[in-house]
Amino acid sequence: PLVLLSNWEALFCPSAGIPCEPPPDIPNGKHTGRLMDEFYYGISVTYTCNPGYPLHGESSIHCTTQDGKNGVWSALPPRCGEVRCPPPPSIANAQHSGQPSDTHLPGSAVRYSCRDGYSLLGNASISCTPAGTWSQPLPRCEGLC
């Protein structure tokens, strides 16, 4: 319910009582208004994403109006994306176990092997990290002779 603080507010802030629809829920995230029943002009909600799902877009939106009568949200809600690693890096004289169609999520690994006549130096496997990068250092393949 709207509580007017004074006649002054009603006179100079006529949009104070304009309601907005509840802000949209987003997959893999939540907003600060989830326990509220009503949303009026000027109120803001802030979105956060679950671990492993980075936020894309503005984290906060607010109830506003374009016509002085109907409430609308200031922007579309952000989205929570999934962390993924890019395709595994190429290493000279080596191939890896990944396929071009593979999705590389944190915790997944690929294994490198060297071409004939080359020896693998370092760890043969690299892993996709929670930050969406491949673990380091990368292995190397050096010629046997």
C-alpha cells in the first residue's frame, strides 16, 4: 500500500503511486524483490546469479513510467550465463582429445598426445577452470632427435 508522506509529495510527485508488475525472474539467478508483493514507481531491484553463472547486463532495474499512468521496468533484466572455456589451445606437433562440437564446462579436461617422432613434456591433461580459462602450463611436444 502507498503511504503519502505529505500533500507536498502528492502534488509534486504524482507518479509515486504508479504500480509495476513484479520484476521478471531469471534462470540461474534471483532478485532482491522476490519476497515483496507490490512494486511502485521508484523502487529498484538488484539481480544476482548463482555461482558459476556470470551476470550479463545491468544488475539493477527500477520501476518507472513513460506515460505518467502505467509502471514499466527501466530495462530488461540481466541474464545469468554459463561459464565455459573456449576450444582447447593448439599445441605444435600435438593433438587433443576434444571434439569441435564439445562444450567445455569447468572441471572438464582434454588430453594431449604428440605426433610420431615427438615426446610430450609436462602434464598431458589440462582442465577448464571455474573462471572459464584452461589450466596452465600447457604441455609441449619436442622432437626426439
